[in-house]
Amino acid sequence: MTEQSDIAEIRKSVRQLCENFGEDYWLALDRETGYPTEFVKELTTSGFLTVLIPEEYGGAGLGVFEAAAVMEEVCRSGAHAGACHAQMYVMGSVLRHGNDAQKKAYLPKIAAGEIRLQSFGVTEPTTGTDTTNLKTIAQRNGDDYIVNGQKVWISRIEHSDLMVLLARTTPRDQVSKKTEGLSAFIVDVEKAVGNGLSIQPIASMINHHSCELFFDDLRIPAENLLGEEGKGFEVILDGMNAERILIAAECVGDGKYFIDKASAYAKERVVFGRPIGQNQGVQFPIARCHAEVEAASLMVEKAARMFDAGEPCGAEANMAKMLASEASWHAGDVCMQTHGGFAFAKEYHIERKFRETRLYQIAPISTNLILSFIGEHVLGMPRSF
């Protein structure tokens, strides 16, 4: 277990790195929908983006608990962690289910920053989060699998060398459980583009670099199967739990960013001869947001420690993501209200973060689906859909 002093040092070092990429850097990228190549490179070479990779492969060999601290500080600094966070949580699938050859082939290069693993190919236009109903098919053909289908909202694929793809290898009507018959694959993106994979960028509200993917007889070597054939749902679950914990940590960082901004402005802004923060109508909402973010942070810590201990943590990961995303969205709303009209001025940076944190009410899983999961699997009530 990492000592508190070590976590404090990690946080301090991340903050120092982020100071080299101030909010004007992110504002410029947002305006041109650019990718933060320099930031991602420095985060990688400094070891923060590869903390989950074992030391034998060139990483720090730390856990999701430490990775969450990194992501929280990145977001609290005003940066957009969505540009690179997948490199951490997709790693969970490879680390836990990859064979020795796959780990030796990819992990050292990822740790060194030579290649990026930034994309998770799961969501489809007609199924969304109904993962077991996905329509993308992978059929075995000799030493390859041939893939046909479509994916949507696949982020960072244009800035990634590898992608973990989920496809159905056995038709759903031929398996006893709907979670069976799905398989995960490691895709070499550069080799795939133009040889069965087409990428179409999606213009969206936030600078998240999401795309639609089209597979037309894409050949994937059988050696790129991640885990066992037909057991891909288990492979991505590890990645999804890590994803939800890390994104929850980012939301905690966003929430603290908004609270920092709002409380500072409330102390400085003078109206009618007094700081607006002296008014309870301004002060109390900010204070409530602080309490909500701190509570969500404790849930994130619990989920991260359970994940690192190898304990089942689906409920905790989902609750952490829900509570943290709601806390950050509330804090963002209060921050906007505190700043009044100035909140809409891009030079104050708040509206960009406001857009970014809004996403997490919807992705990577919607709040309603989390509630249905809790209702059914934690509280034992009848399935709601």
C-alpha cells in the first residue's frame, strides 16, 4: 500500500507538470479541436500515464489508487484528462488477460512512450451500453479473424497505435448466457486503416476526439486474441471497472477545480461594497459542493483499493462514478452561477470545463443504468428493463 506521503508527492509532481501546460494551452486546443500531443508525451515520459504497468515492463508497478490520484490532479489543474486517460484503464484488460507474448510485445513500448494504447472499441450505434447485443462479428478464418461491423463514439482512435476491440465470435442464439460468445482483440490501428478499417471523426460538443468506425473484412491475427475466445465480456469488465474509477477520480478533480475557482472569485469579486462570498446565497452552495466532492472522493478511494486488492468492485466502481460525476456537475453549475456573465467568457476557462464534466452524466455509462445496476444487483429488486 502506498504511503500517504508518497501519494502527496505524486500529486505535487503532477501539479508541477501541469503548470507547464496552463489553461491557455487547453483553450487553444479546444478552439481548434487539437490534440494535446506535447502534454500526453510529457505525462508518459514522466511515468504518470504508465503507473499501472509492472516494473518488469518498464512501468511504475502501482495501482488504480495511485492512478486515480494522477487523474484527479490533472483535472484539478484545468487540463482535459479525457485526451489520454484510456491508456490507463484499457491497460487493465491487457495486464489481467494478456498472455506473456502480448505483454512483452506491447507493454515495454507503451511504458517508453513508443506506442499508445488509447482506445476501447465497444459501443455501437444500435446497442449503446447494451453490450451483449453488439452486432460487430469476428469469424475465425485460418490464422485470422475477419471482422465486420460498426462502432461509434470511439475516442482517441486517431491518436492511438492500438485498440482493444470487442466483437461477437459466437452468435447470441448459440450461447447459453448472453455474456458468452464475445471476444476481445488487440488491433494494430495503423495496419488496420485502409485494410478493412475506416475512421470517421464525429463533431461533438467537447474536444474528445471521438469517431465512428467501419469494419469491412478487417483481418486480425488470431494471436491478437485477448484472453479466451468467447470470454471477452470478462476481459472488458476489468477495463470498465478501472475506467469508471479513474473517470470518477477525474470528476473529483473537476469538482475541486470548480470549487477552487468559485471560492477564489467569491472572495475577490466586490458588489454593493462587499465580497459576494460574504453573502450566504453565494457562500453556502459552494460549501455544499465541497462536502459533496469530498464524499465522492471517499467512494473513489474505496473502489480503487478494492480493485487493487482484486476484490469484486462493480458496485463500488459504478457508485463512485455516479456520485463523483453528479458532484462535479453540481460544482460546475455553482461555479458558473458564482461568476455570473463572466462564466460564459472563454478567457475564464470555466465554460470549457463545464462542457467537459457534463459528459460524465452520460459516459462511459449513464446514471440511470448505474441506478438500475444498484437496484438489481445490490438491492435485489426485479430487473428494471
